[in-house]
Amino acid sequence: MSSRVRVRIRVHGLGEAEGELIKVYAPLTVEALLRRLPIEGRAHPIEGGLSILIGLRRGEEKAVRRVEAGTIAYWPMEDSLCLYHSPSTPYTPVNRVGRITQGLETLRDVRAGSRIRIEEA
């Protein structure tokens, strides 16, 4: 299986973005995410992006304290997947699991409660 898996991020009523989950960032977390695809949920605003509660219940794995614009991360403390449209310093460490490769601007317009679906591309 490839070390990078392409994903499509659909935001209901706004459009879509593309990204990839990258296994070397956090192999166990990425594997758990891949088994759950497609992931659907509602957006919750966070500093520099948005999060989606996913019920994965994983701990820290190669966790980082700063993220770049375009980072896809799993946030253990909130048990959510985070999509960052701007550089940010999360409240607690996150497991970087991928990056957004196209359509980052779409995520800047997401409102609280927007429906989001992440699926394999």
C-alpha cells in the first residue's frame, strides 16, 4: 500500500479541497483514519482552521506543537481531525497526518456546523 493516500474533502454548499494522508507522519494514526474513511461530520472552528469530531480515541504519535497552513492533523485531546488553513499553535499537541494539496481557500469560508465529508480520492 502507498505511503501517501489521496483524499477529497467535500464541504457541503461550498466546494471541495484535495489532500493526502501521509503514513510517515504518524503511521498508526493514519492507518486508523484510513480504516474509517469516509469520515463525515460537522465543522467546529478552531484557531487557524476547523475540526471534526471523529471518535478515533488515539494518543499522541510524533505530535507537534506548531502547524503550517494546509496541515491535516489528528488532535488527541479533542478526538478530532483538524484542517488548518493558516499557520497555528494548537492548544495541545496534534499528530500531523497529512496535508491539503488543492483548494485550501475553500476551508477559509467554512462556518460552524457545515457538513464535511473526507473520502479516498
